[in-house]
Amino acid sequence: MPKIKIEGGHKLTGEIEISGSKNSAVALIPAAILCDEVVKISNIPNISDIDSLEEILTYLNAQIDRQDNILTIDSSKIINKEIPEEMSQKLRASYYFMSSLLGKYKHVEMYFPGGCSIGERPIDQTLKGYRALGAVVTEEGNRYIIDAEELKGTKIYLDMPSVGATINIMIVAVKAKGKTIIENVAKEPEIVNVATFLNNMGAKIQGAGTNVITITGVDYLHKSFHEVIPDRIEAGTYVIIASLLGENLKIKNLIPSHIEALISKLIEAGVQMNVEEDSITINSGNKYKAVNIKTLPYPGFPTDLQQPIIPFLTQCHGTSIVEETIYENRFQNIYDTNRMGANIMVKDNKIAKIKGVTPLRGKNVTATDLRGGASMLICGLVADGITTIDNIKYILRGYDDICHKLSKVGAKIEII
């Protein structure tokens, strides 16, 4: 099995360009099959999750063409058939196909989605939305059969502002009869990007990015061209790396307002950075102070950056407290981080206490999930000696060409 090998301790200089957003692209691609014509999506990241979605599209008989970072999708000859378990379990985002097929054909059969094991990730709010719109949901173990004679707009209140449920219900409601109002929705930039995509095709969606989204159903969606927004989690990961190892390291093609919570915490810790309209340039310092972090829905501190910031906190003077409020298994990276020399205590899988500064030493470690893998990679870049990371399929699911991007700015990193 391939591994990532890192020789730590090298300063990084130059420019790193951020790719398109994973969390946006994996929703845009399934949403595209709602269209009755051809769509083109640009700034598609080159990650394995996109390959998995293309596999499902091809299985459903969609015609696809991928040139560089532009994906063309023609859904005019789609065959609506059961999506096999081995396909749906490759990634969480497979369940967006559940919504687009239900919206377009009023019938869908597929299995429970997969993804990283970072805790309970139920789809109850998505199913609640389907039922409210008039669908009948039959559960057979981890298999779902969903039918609707007609989808009718209604008012839906989410029990929590779930990103997945917000996008799923929005996708289904686009072709429902009448008006759908979704309250207590998530506000992430990826949701706005998906709503813009659908509106460009003729949907009528208002309020994306606020607490309430209103969708007036339409019968037909026409062709469009759309661009994926920059990946804010990838951007945040590299900003953290630059804070530890940067020498005039510029992270470009990002939207600073999308990672404002991270920027604020890094500045509070003492990081010096030059924030411009679409880039951040950082020279790493040698004396940072501990900060406390609590993960929250957007625009709060993102759970997806909680694991990547742990290595940074090990290099801060004092004791940092990290409280994880979204997922209960988001501290799986702590075991190997401590093996590398960190001093971290975890209580009830909810709170981590990180005492710094602790030198890190290279070890053989494992990527337990996507962002946990990124955390171990950052540890390896900082550590003294050689670090090898197993199970790198998780990292490659969400970071476009990460080894090459880091090598170009001076890191000693390779896939072996």
C-alpha cells in the first residue's frame, strides 16, 4: 500500500495555489443531473472523491468528459437504477445522488453513504425533509427505497443546521411543486455555491447563506457553466502549515472571509500574516502562545480544521483547550500525535488539553480519517526526522496534489 514519507524540519518558501472546494464539488456534481441539458463545472479538484462520483455518474449512464479541471456532464440519457453499496459507501457525498434522482424521477434506491468514521453521521434530517415534501421512505437495513407520487413544497425546520440536510432538501425542492421554506439551515459557503449553480440553471432559490432558504419549484433546468469556489479547508490547512514553517510563504486563490475564525485564532496566538483580497502571506514565528478553540457551525471555527490545528497548538507556549462540538470521534489523531512527542490529554472525546511547546519526532503513523490524516502530515513536516503515514487514501480523498504542492515550496515529502 502507498505511504507518504516526510523528512521534517524544512522551511517553506514560494506560493501554494488552492484548488476548488471538495465539499462544494461533491454536491455540485450530483446536483448536475437535475439539469435537462449539458452543464460544465470548472475548478474541479483532482481528488479521489471526484473519481468516485464520476464512477456513479457513469454507472447511471450519464455522459461525462473531464479535461484538466473542467467537468462536462450530460444527463439526458440517465438510467435511474439502484446505486450499488460498494459505490455509495466510498464517500459521504454519494447521498446527494439520492436527492437529485428523487427530485428528477420521484424514485430512488441506494445504500447508506460512506465516508470518514468521525462519529455518528445520521441522515435523519435529510429523510425528514423527504417525508415533509411528500416522499415515502422505506428502510431495509442500510438500503433505502424512496418514492413520491408528487413532491409538494412545504415548510421544514431542521433540528440542527446540517450542511448535508440543507443541500439535500434544497436539491429535492428545486423540482417540487410550489414553495418550500427550510428554516434553521446551515450557512456554509458551499451551500451558497450549490444554490448559485442551481439558480444559474433556472432554479428559484433565495436566502442561501442565511437562516432561512426559500425554494420555488420549477419544471425545467437549462444548461449552464459554473465555477467551484476555492477550498476553505485546504486553504486553512496550508495557512496552518505556513504559520509553522513559512518563510514568506504565500497561499493564493483563497477567500479570507471563509476562514476568518481560523485567521483570528492564529493572530491571537501571535502569527504575523499579510491578508490580501485573495491570498495570505506568512512568515512563521518562534514564539506562539496557547489559544482556546471551540468548533461551531459556520461562521464559527470549522470542525474540519480542528484536527489540522492540533500540531500548531503543540508548538504554542502554555496550555490550549480544544472543544469539539460537532463530531464525537474527531480526536483519533491524538494517539499518534502523542507518540511523536506531544503532551495531549483528551476527556470524554470532547475536550483536548494540549501542553506546549513539545518537540515532535518522526514516527510511523496512520491517517485515521481525512482531516486526521492532514494533522499527521503537518506533524511530519514539523517533526525532527522521518515520518511515514499509512492509510493515505483518506488524505488523497480531500487534498488535491498535496505532496507536489508542498514539494514545490521546499518540503521533503513524497508518496512511496
